[in-house]
Amino acid sequence: MEPSRRRTLIIVAAIVLILIAIVLALLLLGRKAPAPAPTPTATTPVSTTSGGLASATTKTGTVVTNPVALPPPPPPKQPDAVRVAETFAQRYASYSSQEVPYQNLRDLEPIMTVRYRNETEAKIGSGQANPNVTYQGVTSVKVTSTVVSENATAATIDIALQQTATTASGTTISYRTLRVYLMKVGTSWLVDSVIWNS
């Protein structure tokens, strides 16, 4: 073999080996070494709790405080009644001067008992819009629901609401609670009356 051809082959082989070494180095450096498994530390539980917290002392004497997991409250026996009450309260307490007067109440008639629907219709009458009223609107969002009483055919549920009122002078936020009385009619929960809690 000629010396120049031999020299060219050696140079090409050296370049290929260098490239392979670089690729391998990048692959090995790109991998992170697995984290060592934590060594277990013996703990001595403290037999008392204070303020809902339990403590444990490690071998090194460090006190670790963890919240005690409390069991969740039992679900309401009538979850459908709670959903109907929440839906009703949010729409009942949301309105705007730009919509037909009492439209919020009319929207709720399908989930009212016949007695409450008749009572509501008598109160709202024809409900004609007043074009001279400046804009005002209230949007209500459920904060919490509390089942006050319940059985197979009736439920009383308090719905705490955050109300955002918007007028020409600005926006205000307030909190109110609507007590919703429901009756089970057939298989459906219907609202029979409501009252604002003070």
C-alpha cells in the first residue's frame, strides 16, 4: 500500500474513533445517576396530638410534625337535592337589569313545586322592563353547601353565596346565605320555598 493512502486511512480511522468517543461521552454524561434510596430513619411516635398535629422524633432528635388526616364528612344522603339547591340558589340570586325582569325566576320554574311556581308567578306579574334604569347586575357563585336537615322526601339546605354586584358606580362583593327548602316529587327534587338568612 502506498504511504499516502495508508496515511489517509489512518487519519480517517482516527477521526471516526474520535467521533465515536464524543458520542459515547455525550450519552454517558447526559444520563443522570440514579438517586440513592433514602435510608430509613427510626421514629418514635409521640402518643399525644395537639391542635390536630401529630409529632415524631427521628434518631437525630429532629421533631417532625405532620397534619393528622381527618376522615371526610359523610356525604349527604340526598346528593341530588344538594345539586338542585346549588343550581337554584346561584340562578335565583343572579340577575341583570339588561334581561327581562325576573328572568332568573322564570328560568327556575322547572325545578319549583307547583305551589311555589304559582306563588312566584303571582309575585312577578307581567314584569315589564324599565328602559330608564341604569345598568345593575348581580352574579352569585356558591361558596359552600350545608345540609340542615334531610329525609327521603324533604331537605333543607343552606347555600352560602359570594355575590358580585356591578353598577355604574363600580363593583362590590358580598356574602349571603340562602336557605332552600326542597321536596321530593316522584323521583325529582323540587324547590318548595327559599328564604335569605340574616
